[in-house]
Amino acid sequence: MRLIDTHAHLDFEQYDKDRDEVLNRAREIGVEKIFNIGADLESSRRTVELAKKYNNIYAVVGIHPHDADTVNKESLAEIKKLALNNKVKALGETGLDFYYDNSPREKQKEAFKKQLDLAKELDLPVVIHSRSAGEETLNAIDQVADFSANLIFHCYAYGPELIKKIIERDYYAAFGGLITFNSAGEIRKALEKMPLNRILLETDSPYLTPSPNRGKRNEPSYLQYILKKAAEIKKVAPEELAEITSKNAERIYKL
Ligand SMILES: [Zn+2]
Ligand SMILES: [Zn+2]
């Protein structure tokens, strides 16, 4: 069985002491590739370094909506430069987070639009972070350009209504630890509706640790619990879902 963790932050200091062991444990359960995601300029730089160091790590560079006010001409030029590295497979994570509202909403929209424009210019897929802003996220994308089949709604955290619109637009959705939480019935309903060829799996390590390890630091080897739950919801064998979602990841990230 092979798996791909489509979203992790292994450049974070939480892994400084045991990064190699974390990667070994992932390999042992079949995680073949990991996409490390930049959250700001500094972590985007670290992400590219990590991808250069480890064969099975790929990079995504961009600036998170929490840090929208650091998006400017200079930082975008730097992101663009980083994106030229051949291990960089997408732009992100970018989007809108109206749950935490760590940056003013207007600033988030502006930063999101600029990164969508850059992705189009570079012809790269986009990893979208969207929380409590589903409609606004889709509107922002619709206004910029047609990214059909080149967008990932990472850490899908909405119900079955929004997923209909994502399916209509032919985007991908990545499901993570949330689907194992008791309170996440609506997200599970959305996954039930999502066609198999548009589903990705992710851990979002170190966040959103799936059950039964809730409370611990998350890591890519815990993708096995997410796979198990997702397979149950989709009523397919875990091995089959592992293969389908790996192929989906390779398609969207153009490996
Ligand atoms: Zn995110
Ligand atoms: Zn993330």
C-alpha cells in the first residue's frame, strides 16, 4: 500500500529534534511522498530546503491568510523565485480564514487574489486554506481566473452544501484528521458526496491530530487513521482508497 500526505508542515520547530524518525515512521506505514507547505516567507524557504534534502518531500510555497499583511511586492517576488525550484509543485497555502481573523478580511482577500494571479502566471496549482469563508473563497477564485481542476481545498472543513459547488467546479478537496472527530458529521457527509477521483488525504501535521491520537503532535504516519476512516465513509477498501488518492495527488501536483 502506498499513501501520499498532501499537506504537512515538517519544517516547523516541533520536528527539529526527531524529523528523521518522523519520516521513517511515515515510510514504514507506506507514506511514499509528503508535500510540505509554506505558511509564510520564512517557512516557504525552509520548505524548499527540506525538499532539496529529502527525495520524497515536495514543496508548496506561499503565504497563509493569517500572515496576509506580509504579502507585498517584495515577498511575492521572493515566492516567485522559490517557485522556480523544480521540487515546488504548487502555490500556497493561501485563502481566507474568517474564523480566526488574524489579518483584516480585506487584506486577506487582497493577498489571496495576488497569489492566485501569481499561480496563474506560473501555471501552478493552488493549495487553498478556507475557514468560515466558503462562499467568499469561491467568489474570490471565480473573480480571478478559471483554475478548473487545479485547486485543492485543503483541510476541508465545510458541509455537503459547499462540496456541491466544489464538485461543479472540478476542484479537489483534501480531508484530514477532522473526519475522525465525533463532532464532524457534516464534513463526513461532504466526503460521502465527493467523487473518488477528486479526494486527497492529508495530515496537516503538526495540527489536527486524528483520533485515537488526539492531543499529541500530529505526524504523517497518522495518515493511516485518516485513510481508515475515509475508506469506511466511502465504502471502499483502505488499500484501494490509498491507491486512488495517491494517483489523484500525482495528477493535481503533476508528478
Ligand atoms: Zn491550512
Ligand atoms: Zn497547513
